[in-house]
Amino acid sequence: MTAPNFTRTVLGVPRIGPRRELKRAIEGYWKGSITRAELASTAAGLRRDEWDRLVSAGLDSVPTNTFSYYDQMLDTAELLGALPPRVAGIEDPLDRYFAAARGTAEVAPLEMTKWFDTNYHYLVPEIGPETAFALHPEKVLGDLEEATTQGVPARPVIVGPLTFLALAKPVDGAGEPLSRLDEILPLYRDLLARLAARGAQWVQIDEPVLVTEAGLSLAGDAARVYGELSSAADRPSILVATYFGSPGPSLEALAGTAIEAVAVDLVTDLAAVDAVAAVPALQDKLLLAGVVDGRNVWRTDLASASATLGTLSGSAGALAVSTSCSLLHVPYTVGAETAPEPAGAEGVRAWLAFAEEKIDEVVVLARALTEGRPVVAAEFGRSAAVRAARSADPRLNDATVRDRLTALRATGTGRTAAADRAVVQRDRLDLPLLPTTTIGSYPQTGAIRIARADLRAGRIDEAEYVRRMQSEIADVVALQEELGIDVLVHGEPERNDMVQYFAERLDGFLATENGWVQSYGTRCVRPPILYGDVHRADPMTVSWITYAQTLTERPVKGMLTGPVTILAWSFVRDDQSLAETADQVALAIRDETVDLERAGVQIIQVDEPALRELLPLRAADRSAYLAWATGAFRLSTSGVADGTQIHTHLCYSEFGDVIGAIADLDADVTSIEAARSRMEILGDLDRAGFANQVGPGVYDIHSPRVPAQEEIESSLRAALDAVPAQRLWVNPDCGLKTRGQQETVAALRNLVAAAKAVRATL
Ligand code: GLN
Ligand code: ZN
């Protein structure tokens, strides 16, 4: 039962393929352009190549079963027989799996939400009274067999019972999923026995939930679950992996059981190092020390990681070097970045480590530990040189930016009282009651995609590209005038992405060519890398908005992305606080608002859909976060006159934990996702003391369904029960870029008609 210890590993790896082969194969299979056998063979090839890489890099324990056709939580639901009953009728297992992931014409998919505080999204398992758990181990066992045949020292990875249930949602009146622990524990025991029977020496059970606020009260359950699983006679050695923060009281609980190993993230929360030292029961365990950051892109400071390992050496029975979490959250390799570095960002690539480079770092650190520093002196030397060059780089220390921030902080970044601003703005803008508007983007037309591809391929020049975008803008403005919308937008045709667009125009950001990371299923993103002090050299959006304004008498909103969202969707520097970085981005956005105002723009929207995303996992850390996040937003929006109306937009989340912060943003108008929560958000805002104007989304843009006029009217009446008419705006609940043209026009027509009908009754 007790397998030999290992010394170097990672907690997981990217799985989309170095060239996004899996994405292409799965989408091809969905379209019917490749067969199931071809899909299976691409997938098997990716697994084989990945294992080869890990073994030849020198890992002595290799995480397996990290491959997924869509998502590891969905895989776990399938493993435990907990797919929703509505897909049960679909006979074929792969089609059933994809139906649960993305729905079909007949069945709705599982809900999707963010995996802890990362940008990965998992599918939320549904646990109902009828859920009859049963083990379906085919995927896990098949994967193990493949790996073993290939001679890989395999360590199958599975999501643990606490994390699985804590992240699931109860449906059909069922109680808390965690109350079902006793139903699934026997399945885990059974699975462990089967893995052992097939030769698995180790198994990794992931329990990231233990680092969260909810995890604080799960230490007792952790002791029970892992006491029970480790008491089984037939099982591999058990590694319980915690990550994304310090494991808190669970560490002691886990150490008190008979499991063989624990993984601890030593990067996210430095307090974890002391926490480990304080648990004597780790003396007979293998500790996986997560000293290489699994979710950011910087090369590890080997000397300091090595010092941490030194500190820990007496605290555990044995040490293995590892990443802080799975490498799922970083791109494959810096080696795939081959084009010349963009002007201004020369040399930055040398500071980076993606998955493959991090695997090499783990091996170097482990060799230093087991064979002594001299054998890896060259690698340590290079690491120190990179570190020295990076920290001395003038791009990390722009005196102009820093001085301006110091001065601004001294003078304060508040605006006149909101009620007074509202009076000035009302006179100036002269809008009707219940003004109608949209969130920014309009449907992405084929022409936009073609223009972008043509520009990239050099088939058209910049001037022609601008002409084509202007023609899109003209269409969107004409449509809004015809519909009778009150506050217009330009439609955002020029934005490839609401963060990337700004990152490409700001100093301090580096874009990657191939730095793809899985966001969910087959959707991949290429987050920009924020490496230095952020500075805006030239206006970024003014020409588009002013062009749109020339086409209409009605006000056109300027459209910007807020500092918190820009941070949340980028890889950010690790050499200063997020708060400091946020303020620098905020300063750049502030400069843009000032230029927009100067160009005659009267309304400016600064989107912060990611405000909730960066909320710390532990409640104790939240108020500090919200203070800097709202502070950065105010910094970005307080450079304009009282008569300039600032809007913001929030979506993608339950707002419960950040409701007070929404009031602290002090935007003149806040549009907020509300259609699915039936306007309940308005009461919550009211209780939080929010008294500015608000546009609760009156229809859900995530579905192609066209809402009827009466339906929107009834939403508006519900909103009027909570908010006086003088404070209410009428808008959809998010941008329209993922929608089709026809349904958008129909929905907006109903929206305007509903606003007019309700207005007439006031
Ligand atoms: N202005 C953006 C748009 O309409 C907002 C997108 C978002 O909220 N994610 O597309
Ligand atoms: Zn939105």
C-alpha cells in the first residue's frame, strides 16, 4: 500500500493542445466534419505527447486523468453517476456528456461558473433528490491503463468529494449537496480499490475548496472523509491537493489521517509556510511544496523558492517540489512565441515561464534539494540574472506615472455629491424619464470578422480597415435612431476583446502570439501580460466615438473597460501589489475619459463586469480588496466635470458579496445584470444605501429568445416598485455581440415600446 515517495511533480497540465488541437477536434466533431474515432485519436495523441514531455523533463510522478473533453467537474459528475436526469435519455455516452456541457435543442446545459478565483469556468453539477450516485470509472481507469502501458509513473487526479459537493448546486428542492457525503464516499473507496488493482501507486485527490471561506468549516469533514478513505486496505497512496490559498485548519485535519501526502500552495498566501511548520503531524507525510506559481507567467526566483524549501525541510517527513496549482491556467510554452517582440516590450519574454518552463523549474529545484545546489548552479545563475535585470528595468518604474499617482492620491479622487451631479446632468442631457440605452456591443457581423482577418493578413491597410469599421458604426447608429433609443453607442466593432483592445494600446502590456489558456470547454483566451508601469501614450477610443457622434443628434456614450476588469483578465506583475497596478491602469483610463470629455462626449461608460471575480476566497481579505478596487474605479472616473455622466456596467455574477462596493463606485448610472434574478437586485442595492441611477437589465441576452413587450413592461413595473422613475434606466442585461441581428432588432424594438408604454403611465 505504501508507495515510494517522489520528489518532483506538477499538480496538473494544460490540455487544449499546444496548437489548440483539442479545441479544433472537438468543434470538428460537433460540426460533423471529423468522426468520433478521429476525435478519440487526436485526444489520445495529446495525452501521449504530454506524458512524454513530463517524463522526459524528469518528473518522477506524473499527473494523469487531467485530460478532459470539456471540464473536470463534469467528468466527476459522470464518474459519480450525477449527470442531470434530463440527459439520461441520450444513449451514447459522449453525446450525453456534451449535451450536459452545452445543451441540445431539447435539453438545457448545466450552468457554468468560475473555478475559484481563476478565469477557468466549470460546469456546476446538479444534485437533486433523485440523484442516485453510482460509480462509472471507465474514463479514469482507461486513462490509467493508457499511461501505464506507456510506462508513465502515473498519478491519477480526481476531484475530491468535498470540493465536488461544495461546488454542486441543489435542485428540485434537494438539501445541501454536502449532506450527501455518505452516499459518495463508498464510491470513492471503490474507485481507489480499482485504481490499486490496476497498479496505481499514487492517487491525487484535489480539494481546493479547503482554502476558501466555506473550507474553514470543513476541517471536521476533511478529517472524517480522509480518515475513512485512508483506512481502506486496497488503495494507492493518497495525496490530497489543496491550492489557491492556505489550507487553514484543514491542514491539521488532513495530517491527522493516514493519507500519505498533502500538497500546499506556498505562493498565493505566504502564511502557508508558517501554517505548514505549525503542524507536527506532517512529520510522517510527504509534503508537496507548491513553490512554483502555477497560475502566473513569471520565471520563478529559484533562490527564494529554494530558501522556502529549506525552511520546510524539517517540517515534513519528506519534501517534493511542485507547482502551487495545476498548470491548466497558463499557456504551454514561451518557446511558441517566435515573432519579434513588439516595440517597447523588447526583452520581456525572457522574464516569462509558461507550463513547460515551469516544469523545468520544478526539476531544477528538486535537483538542488536532492543532489545539492552545485549541480544546477548554471540554472540558479540564470534565474538570478533574469531577476536582477527585471527588477532594474526602467519600464517597471516610470517616475511620471508614479508622481502623478502620488499627487492625485493627495488631492483625492472624489466627485461632487451624486445628487448634485444628477441635477447638472439632467439639465444638460435633457433625457426622457426611463431613458433607453444598450450596454455597448452590437452583433458581430460577418463583415467585421472579414475586415479583421483581412487586416491581419495584410490584404487591406489600416485606412481601409477604419473605413469598414466606420461603415459598421454608421449602420449601428442608424439602427438605434430608427428604433428610437435615447442614448446611443457606437457598437464596439473595433474591439476584438474588451481587455485586449486596451492592452494593445497601453505601454506596460505584452500580447502573446500563442499564449492560449482554456476559459471553458473549447473556448480559449490569450490574456495580455501586464509587465511594467502602465502608461497611455495616445487616445485609444476617441476617434471612434466622435465619428459616431457626427452621425446623430442624440448623445453617444463613450465606452471603456475599467481597471479591475483589465487586471482580472490579464496576467499581472507579481513585484508590486494589485492595488498599485490597478491605480496605474486607472490613471490611463482617467486620461482617456478626460480626452473623451474634451472631444465633446457627454456620457462615458466604464465597464467593470469582473468586479466580483477578484474577490478574495477568504472573507477576512475582502474589505481590503473592495477598498482598492472601488478606489481604482473612482480614480479612473473622477477626472471629468460634474456634467459628464459616468456609467458603469456589472454582470456575470451574484452580487451579494459586493453589493456595498457597487454603491462605493459612485457611478452616475449603473447597468446591472438582473433579468434572471427578477429585479431582486434592486432591493439589495437599496438596502446597501445605493441612491444613484440604475439600469437593471430587463432581458437576458444570453439566450436568442425575443422577450415580449408585455414581459419587459412587467419587469419595468417591478423595477419601479423598488426605484423611483427619476432613477431608472431601461437596457438589456449585457452587450449584444454574441447575439444575431434579427433577434436583437426584435428585442430592442420591444424594449423601446415597453419603455414608452410605461413612461406614458407616469
Ligand atoms: N461594453 C461591453 C459590451 O457591450 C460590456 C461587455 C461585458 O459586460 N462583458 O460588449
Ligand atoms: Zn455584461
